[in-house]
Amino acid sequence: MNEPLITDAILTEHVLPVMLFLLMAYMAFIVFKLGEESDAGKWGYFVLFLGLMVGVLGFASKFVIQLFIDV
């Protein structure tokens, strides 16, 4: 019988984290351009990236915790 090369489980386990990382990198680029165009300064960049990086830190923490727990 022919089994598909790519299953839903493979996509979810391997491709989804890569695509989410690329999405977060694109979001960081957008925030950087927003700060650059608005002449935000050091404090403005810090506040803009703090808002973004809290979400990224949560995603990375979830990934690391899952590695240790073996979920």
C-alpha cells in the first residue's frame, strides 16, 4: 500500500515550528522598520521589541519545556 510521504503529524511536528520561526523573524523585521521610520530612539526600540519578544519568549519556552518533558 502506498503511504503518503508527508503526513499531518510530520507537518505539525517539523514544519510548523520552522514556519512559526520565520513568521516571528518577519514580525521582528516589521517592528524594526516601524521603529526606524518613526525615529523611535533607543527607548522606543526597546519598548517595541519588548512587546514582540515576550510572545517569542513564550513560544521558545514552550518548545524547551516540551523537549524536557517529552510530550
